[in-house]
Amino acid sequence: MTQMDEAKKGIITEEMKAIAKEENVPEDFIRRGVANGRIIIPNNINREVKPVGIGEGLRTKVNATIGTSTDIVDLKMEEEKAKIAIENKADTLMELSVGGDLDKIRKRILEISQIPVGSVPVYQAAIETIRKKGAAIYMDEDIMFKTIEKQAKDGIDFMAIHCSINMETLKRLKRQGREGGLVSRGGAFISAWIVENETENPLYKDFDYILEIAKEYDFVLSLANGMRAGAIADATDRAQVQELIILGELIDKSREAGVQAMVEGPGHIPLDEIKANVILQKKLCKGAPFYMLGPIVTDIAAGYDHIVAAIGAAASAAAGADFICYVTPAEHLALPFPEDVKEGVIATRIGAYVGDMSKGIHNGEKDLIMANARKKLDWEAQFDVAMCPADARRIREERPPEDPDTCTMCGEYCAVKIVNEWLESAQDIFTD
């Protein structure tokens, strides 16, 4: 049985117990969330991973994407990127390679990752078709499903399935037009296939077959947002909303089949529309976990999009998003290198943490510890509670102060030290 089947029968699995302990919530809270589809546990039956819960009432999780391109195929670098993402506490990985031996790369990342790993199977289906036949429009319907099953057998824990792009969605897109076009790679492959073959998307038409595969391996369906905007000007348009309606219907089918599913959200969206997008998704998809891609809240910060996305992540988490895909400084510019992965993970973790404070997942308990440690000029305590202790320690040690109690920002004029000393010596003055 799937995690959802077990939960519906009242069974609390070992994964649910581990997540409840990690999140400091009752075990039955997790079970009920999995049973009604508001919490998911990405864990293929063919793999043992650190259990991760994603959904309502839980800490907002962070995903890091890795993978080769057609220009840069370096498996060792992808391994390093995966390890750096894990070291910097990404909750999940997505392996999105499009260059090189795709099976070999995927299996290697699955081998070295102790956290859940996701994929986009239509990439491999399209790329193998391009290599054999010259274009993705020549994909056989069978290869789409065979690729999903192959990746499920390998142990992929969650898959982005582009099943919500259909002929009606494309009509909406064509009628309205867009400033930034269609930027989803999987969405582009499927859209081109539909137009060329004048046939309904097989992943939508035969969604029940996908459910059978997902149920067999108990991987999570990440219902992909192929119509997401790639420009602020296109946010929350008719094509995106039309696809979201379809996604809501597919969520219903997934739950009826006992298959765990989440919904992917927009990529580029202005800050003032984030809350509305989360509310709309949660309403139409009946509380399904919401996986926001970034989001990017301005289009003009190339080279610093990880900062832009951290702002979007904070607003999204605060509004009720459950899962955030990181963005690196290389976004829109190049394939991320290992240092970009680290920057992206940390920036997104900060955004998620800030958003979680706003929605009450935590109440700033760690911030209070940091405040007290700073007041006491207790540097070791500050490093212990810092989100990135090694980086904090390195920066301080690179610029050591003369007075070990202070830092080189203020030196002998440290406000905290001055106030501490004078208030301590002036106790009698303020004593009634």
C-alpha cells in the first residue's frame, strides 16, 4: 500500500513517526495530513531516504536542482553539486540532466543522495527522441510512459509530470499571447507535440495509467506548472489559471487512487500577487501541497536572482506555500556551478525560515537565542545558532579584532560592550 493508503486505514508508518518527531507535531497530525492529501512524503519504495514531510502545518521545505546541460556534461561536478546542496541542508534534490548519459547520471545521484530525489521524465523522453529522430515532436506516446516507469524503478521519489497542458490550455495561451513567452522546458516539449500531432496530451488523456505507475512505486506526483509565467508581466494570466483548474481536477483523481500529489506554482510573479496565487491554488486544489518555483519577483536582477527568489520565498512561505525550489545566481545566465548551488540553497532557506516565522511554524526561538548571545558578546553561542555556522566563523576569523569580545565593525566603540559595562556599573542609580 502507499503512504496514503496506510494513512487512510489509520496506520502510522515509520516515516510518519520520523517526520512527526522532526517537526515536533503529533504523529496522528501527520497521518491525517497524508490521508487527506494535505501532506506528502516523497519516498519511492525502492529507496531508503531521510523521511521528509511537505505540506500544511510543517516547516517550508527547500529543493535544489542539479543536472547537466547540452553544453556542460560533467558528472563529477553534478556529484559535487548534490553533496553541497545536502551539506547546506536542502531538503530534496531534483536531477534535471539533459546532456550525457541520462540513465547513468540519474542512477549516480540516487546512489549518493540520502534525501529524496525528483526528476522530470519528459526531458529524457524528449531528448532520446531528439537524438534518434531529430525533434521532440516525434515522441511516441509509449516512450513518455515507459520513461516514467523506468525512472520509478530506479527509485525517483517525486516526478514533475506535465499532465495539465492540454488543447484547451494551449487555446487560452494562443488567444491571449504573452510578453515573455512559454519558459517551461517540459511545457514547451509537450506543447509542440500537441500542436504538431493535433492530438491531446497523452499525459493528460491517459492520466489513470500514470496513477497506476505512481501507486506501484509510491512516488509523489509533482503536477507540473507548464504554463507558469517567465516574466512579471505575464503573471496570473488566463493560461496559468486554466492550467490550475485542470491541476485541481487531477489532484482529485490522485487522491481517489491513493496516490500522493502536490502542485507546482508560478516562477515569475510580482510580490503583491503571491498571496493571491497561494490562496487560488489552495482553493482549487483543495489544500494540496504547493511547490513554488522561486518565485522571481523582479525580472531585472540577473546575477542576483537568488536574492530576488529569497524575497519571493519568504512571501510565498508566509502566504502558505509548502515547498520552494531554489534559484541560484546563475539563473537565466548559465548552468550553476557548485558555489552557485550553495548560494541558492542558503538564500532560499533564509526566505523559507522568514516565511515560516510569519505563519507561525516557529516563533523566532532561535532568533531569541541569537539576540541573547549577541548581548552577551558570546561568539561561540552565536556560531552555534547561526544558519551557516562555518561561514559566520570564517568571516570573523578573517578579520580578527584587537579586543576578542568585539568585532572589527565597531572595535573599541562596540555599542553592546559600552552599554553592558555602563549599565552594570550604574545599577545603584536605577535601584529604587
